[in-house]
Amino acid sequence: MNHFLDIHKTDKDALRGIIDSARTIKDARKGQPKAALDADLPLKDRMVALIFEKPSTRTRTSFDVGVRQMGGQTMVLSGSDMQLGHGETIADTARVMSRYVDMIMIRTFDESVLEEMAEYASVPVINGLTDRTHPCQIMADILTFEEHRGPIAGKKVVWCGDGNNVCASFLHAAGQFGFDLTFSGPVQLDPEPEFVGWARNQGVNVEIERDPAKAVDGADLIVADTWVSMHDAQSARERRHNMLRPYQVNRDLMNHAKPDALFMHCLPAHREEEVTSDVMDGPNSVIWDEAENRLHAQKAIMKYCLEG
Ligand code: CP
Ligand code: NVA
């Protein structure tokens, strides 16, 4: 069994295998007769716990649908309704849950919760987002990019905005999949030096460029995310908006990139804040494919967790 905790903690070949497997899984659903799909049910008779300590639309729905398509069943649990939210340790929760279920996906705040869960669980644990990373999202993003533009290795990805958890997983993916990443945002919201240093140590080009128009020059992919993440204090909202407004992805900024540069956003998006509707709904945007690919990428991740 394998956990899927972070992109930089997963073997490069395994990551490539997950992307390839996701494509196969996606294609199979489109072309296969029902009988063939029914014969391939790796989660048959298995129960997967989906634990949420933060809100979710895509992660919750795509994992739930994915598990059912693979023949399994889900139990969606809210952290605050569990004893976990009332003083029971993560380790004890992990030990008990492992006696009931075959896999655990958790969305939580502090990454130490995820790590403790993985250390004490005897079933695979999947990171469904923490304050620091969001690896399932970026696996879907790699799948989406490669479907539209071929191999991502050697391409230029530009992150515009807050150097947050999704940006961190993009830095990890840059190191593992071999693409260049330029961060463009205010100095106060730079990605953590640990993540930038890790990616640079893998030999990829990581640039920090404060001028977004210069940053997107030659970009193959431009990525935006919310200016206020779920773990950010709402009291910081106005200050963050003021700092981040120059990094909005709009038509003018897209015109500085390659004409066929793709636009991605993990969603939920705040229209006319981090991205304008003309970009979100425009010809370069692949956001709906990106959301769909959460399903296919996560099915491949669950297969990897069970089968290696
Ligand atoms: N992108 C993403 O993880 O969305 P949800 O918060 O809706 O799960
Ligand atoms: N950075 C965002 C991503 C949401 C999917 C957050 O953590 O709220």
C-alpha cells in the first residue's frame, strides 16, 4: 500500500504512472461497454472515508463519484462532528478508522494532522488539501495540460498571485515533472523558501518576477487562485486584495503570454478578482476540463495507493 501525501514525497516514476493511468481510466470510461467497466472495479467491497475539516465542492464530489465508479463505497465525515474535533488524538483516530475502512482521504488545516494520520493508519491516506499543499489538484492540472499541449516537461508555467498551498504543489510538480515555474506576486506573499529551494534543487528554473507582464512573457500556462484561502484570516482580506490586485489575470495580461497559453484555476474562483470572466470563459481557459480531471486523476491516485 502507498500513501499519497505530497508530490515531492512521491516517486517520479509513480507520478508519471498515475498520470498515464488517469488517461487510460478516462479514455476507458468514454469508449468501453458497460460490461468491461464492471469488470474493472478495484474498490469493489471497499469503504473509503472522506474526512473534511474545511468546505469542498470538487474534492468531495470527485472522490465520492470516483470511489463509486471503482466499485467502492464512501463515508463522508466532517471533522467537527468526529471526536477528532473534540480532543481525541489524530493517532488514535487513525488506529480506529483503519479497523473499519480501506482508505482515508483527509482535508485538514495543519499538515502535521495529515502526517500523523498517515503514520498511525494501517490503510492508505490521501492529502485532500492542507494549509501548505494540494497535490491531488496539481495531478489533475498536469493531466489537463498534457491532454491539450503534450508533455509538460520543459514548458513555462506562471503562477500569478498568492504563493499559497496550490502554488506550493505546483513548485513540487515543477521539480518532479521538469517544467519551469515563474512566480509573480507581492513579496509579502512569496511561496515558502523551502518549496522554492526544493524545486530549484531538482534542477528546474524557478523565477520570481514582480512585474506580471514580464512574468508571463513566453508562458505556456498561466495559473491563478483565490486571493484569500480557507486558512487565511478574513480580517486580512482587504490588505491581501490591495496587494494582489496588480496580479489579476485579465485579457491584457494574457496578451503578454504566448497566443496559445492555457489558463487554469483550481476553483472556486472569484470572478473579477483574481481573474476576469473574459479569461475564465475565454478560448484559452481549460478550467472545466481541469475540474473534470480531478475525478480521473484521483481514481488513478487511489489505484496507486491500493496496488502500488
Ligand atoms: N479545487 C478544489 O479543491 O475545490 P474544492 O475546494 O471545491 O474541493
Ligand atoms: N488556495 C485555496 C484552494 C482551494 C481549493 C484554499 O486553500 O482555500
